Amino acid sequence: MQRKLWQLSPCDKDLAAQLSEDCGMDPILALLLASRGIQDEEQAALFLSDETELSDPFLLADMEKAVERVGQAIENFEKIAVFGDYDADGVTSTALLYLYLSKQGADVQCYIPDRITEGYGMSKAAIQKFKDDGVKLIVTVDTGVAAVEETEFAKSLGMDIVITDHHQPGETLPDAVAVVDPHRADCPSEFKEYAGVGVAFLLACALEGDFESVLDEFSDLVALGTLADVVSLTGENRTLVKAGVQRLNHNPRPGFAALKAASGTQNRALTASGVAFTLAPRINAAGRVGSAMTALKLLLCETEEEARPFAEEIEQENHRRQAIEAEISNAAIAQIEADPAIRYASVLVVSGEGWHPGVIGIVAARLVSRYGKPAVVITTDGDTGKGSCRSIDGFSIFDALCAVKEHLTHFGGHPGAAGLGVKTQNIGALREALDAYAAKVGMPFPTLTLDFKLNPSYINLALLDTLAVLEPCGCGNPVPTFGLYNMTLRAVKPVGEGKHLRLTLQKGITELTAMLFSVTLAQFPFKLGDAVDLAVQVDRNVFRGEVKPSVHIRAIRFSGLDEENFLKSVRLYEKYRHGDTLNEKEAAFLCPSRTFLLSVYKFIRANSPWHFDIDVFCKRSGCPAANAATVLVALDVLCELHLILKDGEGGYLFNEETVGQKADLADSEILKALQDRGGALS
């Protein structure tokens, strides 16, 4: 388990108390709002309003031109092609605009390129196909703002293009009839955080001259696309998503109803997070490992019976996506663990021939979660490679790629995620350059932010009502995460065929149960009676008509862990294993004494096999967490001398064959190297 630095949100408690008094609201709600930057009654009312006013769509630059040209095409019955992207935002955008234009009597078709064979964005081949089909107007959704060359090609064939997009424009805008993108430098619209489906929605509203009817019809599409694209759930996006989640729960269109049934969520009331983690990945899966057109056809179905085969196909594609993802993740982890140059670099860079390009982004995110470092996962095809990057808060992977662009054929993205192209022969140089850049700018620790510490006695039905007010939660308005500190572990019970654990914990007279998912009893390092801190989220659970709070554990640690010094110590060990220069003080700190080595040896002998993380070793052995680096070096030395063995799963075994034998520490090359760098064996 990757250890993160727990941080309390910089919440002003005095401000929260004043907010509670001024608004007459629950103190916990006031604290949650303050932790999200809400400072006064007006901001609180705006944030919590169910009726945040949507902006006039004509405030978006070129919207008037777009409406005029699309309206002309509808009136003259010109052939229109809606061109979208293969992710969930693009699929929902395409479905929304296609359905709206069809309802207006337009002669409209829609198209989404194949991720593998066609790649992202418009292509000249697709444009030529439209021309051959008699298309007069192409309207892009969730793509197009970078299609300068493709737009010129369409114009040369006598076709017009209206672009709707939400990505950052380049230095040159396409010479289209209209380029509707809130991120244009000259766009006067105050709200900028729409997903692609949000911009497509605004075009439909502008064409209709009304918000209400379009929102009633398409809010579910807008909500899913917005949640899937992880844009900020603030401002107008809250209104759009709130309306859409309500429709998804109470009146879903046939395609979504079929998908809920196929995924087993038809009887559950989904929150925004539930939509983001159940329905959205399935729509995405179609474009990742199958065809996004399957997902589009699902959303265009008029009956649930018609939609059912598409939903079942998508469910199978999602299972296939998970299997492919697991296979590549395992290969990537094996590559990392086998090579110290990769494992202990500040930025993880792994590559594999023929890895599925549709899932490498997910694999990169899994590596970030496992190792607490930015990750670049590259699939190669002979001489060329295509990579997907994910990062941690505080380290912009986009800035990093800008700094090493001489090793890339192309790249793009934002601070948290990016894509790149690279020659296969340059992957090693790219790894070294990224590591050098990270050393120059510094690498922050991965963090887990808590809204605030919570007394467990406050986890009740009233808290559920308070949390419901904050919905929809997601990017920009995260699901509240609370710290339960100094809890005593009273019971542990495996559930779900042993795949998960139900913990019973106590503080004072308050006892509660909490779920720890995807951890087995063998993987659980804590014992009954341990004092632990928990980072938890609280959800509403309805069973046989009874509503109860359900506590989900996001992270657990020993109470009193000196986490920052522990992380600094582990970082020093990684610096040493990577072969970076150590100063004399660092070498001395890393070099274990004879007494220290003996204590580590005795601990492994008494607790063999040992499969838990190094923070658990420190706790159980009585070693300060700040000395984690020295423990790790001691384990390396003991393995080198064959006194203990690695078991191939990250654990350690006592070597019974060495009982009664004496080991000479002078034989350790590790100790010699550290002594040469300033360490001393005492």
C-alpha cells in the first residue's frame, strides 16, 4: 500500500462558525463549505442553490455564427454530419446533438472515429467520406479546436465546419464558420469549465432559444459526459449534473436503463460519484477496447428492448477492458520491480510492445496509486511509441514534457494527465530526462486531503442529510473525506468471499463498523487492540427499507505515525537505490550498525514470512519511522548475505539453512559502498 501524506484541508473554523450562524445551517455543513473555499452567505447560497442560472449561450464566441449556419442547414435540408470523440464525453456529445437535430427534422448523420485505426480528432479520410456522402456541413463536438489543417481540407472540398469543443486552443484557430470554445482567449463567457457535452448542450439551447426543454430532454447525457471528463463540478456544471443524475435515477433514457440493468445498478440510487464509477467507465470501455459506435447506438435506442443487446455487449467490453488492463498492469509492475533504474526513478517510465493503447492511461493511473509517483506508460509498435501519462498533485506532467520535448515526436495534455509520441529508441533517454527534470524542480509527496477530523459519534442519519446537500460531488467538489483519529480496532471480519473486510472500531463509548474494500485478512497488518487513524467517506445504505450510514475506509494507518519523516526516509532510500549522489551525512544515516542489523535479522526470524509494508515493520519492531531507510538497507544486506530471502511477492523469509552459520559483514558489497560514501559500520 502506497503511504500518502495526510493533510487537513485549510479550513478556517472561525469562518465556518460564522457561516453557520449567518446561514442558520448545520455546523458540519458550514465546515465542509469552508473547506471548499466558501467564505460568506452569498457564496454559500450560490453553491447550494438548486437553480443556478445558466449563462446565455450567445455569450460564447461565435455561437451566433454557429446557430445561423446550423439553422440554415436545417431549413435547407442540407446533409449535416456530427463528428465526435470516442470517449464518454464525445459519445454523449454526439448523441445529444444528433438527437436534437433529428428532432428538428434535419438530415443528419453522426460519426465517431475508431481509437486504434483512426486515432483522435478529424482526419482527411473521414472528411473525404463525408464529401462522398453528400455532407455539406460538419459539426464537431468535444473535438476540432486543433483541426487547422483538416478544416482547410474540408473547405477545399466545398464543405463548411462548425466546431464546438472545450479543449485549450493552440496559437491558431481553425478557419471554420464558427469555433465555439469557452477557452478561446476572446470568449466573453464567464464560466469556462464545461465538458464537451456542455458546449454541445449550449449549442442546442441556442438553436432552441430555450434552456428548460433541452435540459429536460438531455440532462442525463450532459451529466454523464461531464462526470466522465472530470471537469470541475462548480458553477453551472453543478446545475447540469444535478438535473442529470436525478433523471438517471428516476427516468433514464432506454439506453441508460439497459446499461444500469446490465451493470446490476438498476435498483440503486446513484450519486454523481456512482455514475462516474459505474456507468461512465462502461461507455468509455466501448471506445477503449471495442467501438465507440456501440455506445452511441445504445444511447440512440428508443426502447429498452432495442438497447439491451448493446448494453450487454458493452458490459462484456468492460470485462475485457478490465482483463487487458490487469494483464498490462502486471507486466508494467514486473518491469518496474525488476529494474532499479525504473523502480527508484522520480517518474516511472515503462513500455511494452503491443500494449493496448486504449487502456494505458488507466494503467498509468494505477501505477501512480501504487507507487505514489507520476507514471508514463508507453505502447510500442516497432520503431514508434505512444504514451499516456498521469501525475500527482503538485507535479505538472505537462510542464515536464515541455522540458523534455526534444525526446518526443509530439505531446499534449494538462498538469494531471497527458499523451505523447516517442521513438522507441528514445524511451531510455526520455526516462533519464524526466528524472533529471524532477530532481531539478522537486517532487512533492503524494497527499490525501481530509476535510476535517470527525468525532465518530457524529456519523448518523443527520450527517447523511448534510452530505446530500453537497451533491453532486466530484472534481472541484470532492466527496467529503473525514479523519477518525485514535480509534481502537475491536474486530475484523472477512466478507465478500474474503475479498473485503468489515472492521469494528471504538472510541470512547462510540462503536462503529466500517468497510475496507479489496484487502484480504492476510494482507491486513493491524491487530485487535491497535490504535489506528482512518480516512473515511460516509454513504447512504438502504437495506430492507431501513436507511443507515455506511462507512468506507479510504486509508488506514497506525495512530501517531511520524508520516512526513517516514516518507522523507523512504525517499532517501530511493535516491540511494537509484544511484544518485549521496552526501556524507546521508550515507551515514543509511548505513546500519551491527546492532541494527542484528535487530532486523531477529525480527524477520521471529516473524517469517513477513509480507507487510515497511511502516508496519517499524511499528512492530519498535524502530522509529524516520529510520525506515536504514531498515530497508538492512534488509538488502541480510538478503545479500543470504541470511534472509525474498519470496518473490515483496516479502521476506528467514533462511533456515543459515542457522548456526556465521556471516561476515565484511562480505557485504552494499556496506562497503556505503562506507566508501561516508557511512560507518559500528
